[in-house]
Amino acid sequence: MVKKYVVSLSAEERQSLEEIVHTGKRAAATINHARILLKADTEQAQGSWRDQDIKAALDISIRTIERVRQRFVEEGLEAVLKPRAGRGRKRKLDGEAEAHLIALRCGAPPEGRGRWTLRLLAERMVELDSLDELSHESVRQVLKKNKLQPWRQSCWVIPPSRIAEFVWRMETVLDVYQTAYNPDIPVICIDEATKQLVKETHRPMAAQPRHPERIDYEYERNGTANLFMVCEPMMGWRRVAVTQQHTALDYAHLLKTLVNCDYPHADKLIIIQDNLNTHSPASLYKAFVPSEAHRILSRLEFCHTPKHGSWLNMAEIELSILGRQCLDRRIADIDTLRGEVAAWQDNRNHEETWIDWRFTAADARVKLQRLYPSINN
């Protein structure tokens, strides 16, 4: 097909275009237009390039190449190299409309919707601000500029109302962590988690070169199991007890094993735990006769983390590592779970991986100052 717009450059025009390309000191669009004209020039020794070849070489659309040809023939070289006025997209939202969009995004979504989407925000802005139209891309750019992402949510611990009690319990735990290590009075952290047991309905396909392991999206629920994490973070020791459920009796037997088997020679055990209802000395009296419950309790000293402050329990760190390294997969039954958890526990204990906790009460008074009650003298 014969081209309607044929590019024929003079020697001066070619020299000028080559300087633009080689120096690279002009706008990217201007440099691309210069490259298109140089390759489309019929006066060069090899003849002009086909538009398809120019597209492949410069990664520029055929439509852009044709438009540059046309402007060169109709308006001349300067018109091709000069940026065209009004090329930028017209701004759809002014400052007031942007503020309205941000306020809309920060408010509650419409009834029946869990959260705002870009298209939903665009539709609502058209309704409320009497705009002719508004694309979701325009909404996205405004929200990006203001660092708002309507499709995301962040889970956050809202500070408690009883802040004096919060800081008292927090500093108590932090003081326990700061005490010098005493083998006769070890500090033990206890926490628990639930694991959903899942059976495969089809045999997984093993990994092969260029193919990852493939598992079927269908699965069969097979109940749940409870995991008690008991750890002494200063020594790099932990034990995970897997039980069918988490009751006061399970918790009581955990404490008995801790006293009789894990630390039979310790004078006293300081237990760091959260405020779950079963985490109470009363659980011992539910499980054992009073004399036995009193014997176990006499060797224990409980230190509870504050409500909304379970992050102070270092057993949560161990549970998080257990989840990432061992439990992040489908496990069919409780026996398999016990075997896998025991293997993880033995390997980690062999490495004696301990937790280097450095957050102190003094740090809390600086970094969490907003949580401390204000005192007016």
C-alpha cells in the first residue's frame, strides 16, 4: 500500500534530528518523533523503514507513526517536534471536588456494600457533584495522591478506655522480662492457637520442572485441634501440646505437666499469659483435688498481659513462627499434626533459638506515651 504521507528529509533536517536523538536533552515524545522521522526518511541509503518495522524497533504504535508522518507533511518539522498545546488530560476534579471525594471515601459505604470501590466512588461523585462523567481512573489518581486505598482495611488495636490499668499491667510484664535470668525462677510464656484440620479429596500432583506442586481446590474439613505453646524465651526452649479442645481441664493438665515434668526442680515458675477465662487458678481446682491443686499453684506465679496487649506475650512470637514454618499447609488429622509439630519443636529446641526482647518500660513511656494517663498537678 502506497503511503499518502511520505517523509523526505533534507540534509539539514536529518542532522538536526540526529542531534536531538544523540543528546537526549529533549522531551521523550520529541525524541521518539525524531526517531520515527529518521527511520521513515526515504532519502537514507537503505530507503525508508516500514511502519511495522519502526513499531517493532521503537515500541511505538502504528497510529502514532502515521500521525507523525501526517504532521510532518502538512505542518513541517517544527510542528512535529514542538509539544502540542492542550495535550494533557483535562482535570476532572477541582480542589473542592477532591475534598468531597476524600470525605466520601473516609465515610461509611452505602447500605448493602462492605466497602467503597473505585467505580462506586465515581458513580456517587457523578450523582452528588452533578458531573457529566467521572472515570474510576480519575478517582484512583486522586486517592493515590492522598494515599487512600478504598479496597484495603487495616486491623488495629484500639486503645482501651481503662488506660491506667493497661499501663500498669504492661509495665509489670516488661519488668519481668528485664529481670536477670534465674534458673530457680524461670519465666514461662503460655499461649494457644487453633488449627483447622483439612483432608485432601484428591491426591496432590508433585512438583516437576516448570510446574509447581498442584493441589485440588476442593478439600474436606476434619475438625479442629488446639495448640498450647509453652516457651522459655530466655533459654530458647519451647514445648507445643496438641489437644482436641481448649478447656479449663486441658489448661490445668498443662500446668501440672509444666510443674512436674518440665521444671520439677524449680522453686517457682513465673507464668506470662493473657486474660482468657480459663487462664485462672480456678481451673486447677476443677481438674484436681484441693490438695493437688494447691501444691501445683504454690509453685506458680501468674503475670497477665493487659487486655488488648497480648503482643507483650512472647509465646505469640513462637506461635507466629510455628504457623509460618510448619502449619501453613493442609494437615489431615490430629495425629499427623502432633508428629509435624513435634518435629518442628525438636529442631527449634536443638538450635536453641531464643528471643532477644529489648522493649522496656522506659521505652514504653516514650513510644507509647499517648496511652499513659495525663496527670494535672
